[in-house]
Amino acid sequence: MTNLKNLKQDFFIALQPIYNEGEVSNFFKWLAEDLLDLKTHDLLLESEVNLDSKKLDDFKKAQARLEAQEPIQYILGYAEFFGLRFRVNSSVLIPRPETEELVEWILEDQKSSKSQLSILDLGTGSGCIPIALAKHLPQAKLKALDISVEALKLAELNSEDNNTRIEYIQGDVLILKYLAEGIDIVVSNPPYVKFDEQAQMQDNVLKNEPHLALFVKDNDPLIFYRKIAELTSKLTKRPLVYVEINQYLAEETRQLFKSFGFEYVEIRKDFRGNHRMLKAY
């Protein structure tokens, strides 16, 4: 028999020097439910439970990975986003609440739309944006592009898991010459963190999440937004553009889209009060 109280106590002693108490409590609950198959009442009562040595070994290995500051989502192999579960690994960014707000903005704008929308996601990663949109806009035609073959493999699995149909395309947005006509919405959460901002980031992000999807050169931090603005401005009928942005470069990003002829550019704050999203048309 395993004493859950002692197991939890040892877990807290090992992890509290690294994480805050709330995080450690959540980590214990997630690992206990996922790896030990325990129910909430077992955890609340801190029961004596029968656990085989394999499950306990898996739990201890996961604890060691947390001690090495690996994200819990990579350890479990999944993340929650917009009420859906997505497979994740080190080839994709972990979906974040701020990006949920970007999806929500699009859905809010399209709630009364009756037309069949054509939506393109540039730099799709795990596929969380187009899959979430597909679940709420079932008539939409969705395409998603990413430079990473490994990311696209994962995105396709996530589409299957969530019963959605997305056309995935491998390619580098920075070398695209044009976009197909007829696109109604372009959405993107491109790399936007400058290398000189690394000091403000948590070690578990820097050590584990793909730098290709995070960082841009300090001397040209708006490179992806410039390309998105250029590609969309060439289309006969300009689409709505929704992008996640660097909070420190919000005004510069607004002016960039204005310089490509976008008359309306709106910036919104995220739930933390940071300038995080932009819509242009």
C-alpha cells in the first residue's frame, strides 16, 4: 500500500524550491490522476492506495522531469486549449490562454456570419488555432501552414483526435510569393520574442520549447508581420487579419499594417492587460 499523504509530502519538498505552491498542487493532482489513475476523492482523503511499482516509477520519472523544469504538458503529452485536448511535444509551442483570446475574437466577429469562410493559419504548430475554429465554424474551409514537418505531423494527429478537417501545408511563410485568392481570414501567432527579451522568460520555456517558433532577430522583430501584411495586401479582396503580437511592439505593428494600406487596425489587450492581439482590414 502507498500512503498518498507521504507521496504528496515528498513531492512538495522536492518541487517547492522551484515552483509556487499552487503550481506544485496542480502538478501533483494532474500526475496522480494521469499516471496513477487516482480519483479526486482519493487525493482529497489522502487515502492508502494500492499502486503497482510501474505506476510509481512513472510518477517518480515525471517528478524528476518537473525538477529539471520541463513543462508539465510535455511530460503528460497533451495540453488543453479552448476546451479541447491537443497532443504536444518539444516540436511545438504549448498552446496558451492568450491565443485562446485570439480565437475568441475571430468567433465573436463571425457569430452572425452565414457564409462559408476560407481561413488560413500561418505558422500553425500544434494546429490548435484552426482546429478550435473548425469546431465552432463547421462550414469553414481551413488551411494551415508550418515550416516544421514534425509540427505538421502532430497537427494532423490533433485534427484526427478532434474530428476536424484541415488542409495542412509544409512551407516557409517568409519565402511565400503570394497567397491564393478568396481567403476571408488570415490568422497567425508567429515568432515575435526578441532574443534580448530572454531574461524576462521562464527557464522551462527557454530550455524546452522550440526557439524556431519563439524568437526573431533583435534587429528585425517584425519580420513575420511585414510578410503577412505584404502577402495579404496583394490579394484582390483583402482578408481580415488577426495576429498575436509582441506587447512591447504594439504601436510599431499597428503602423506597419497601416503602411501596407490597412485602414482599420485594432489592438486588444489580453486577460493580463498586455497588448497582445491585432486585427487589420
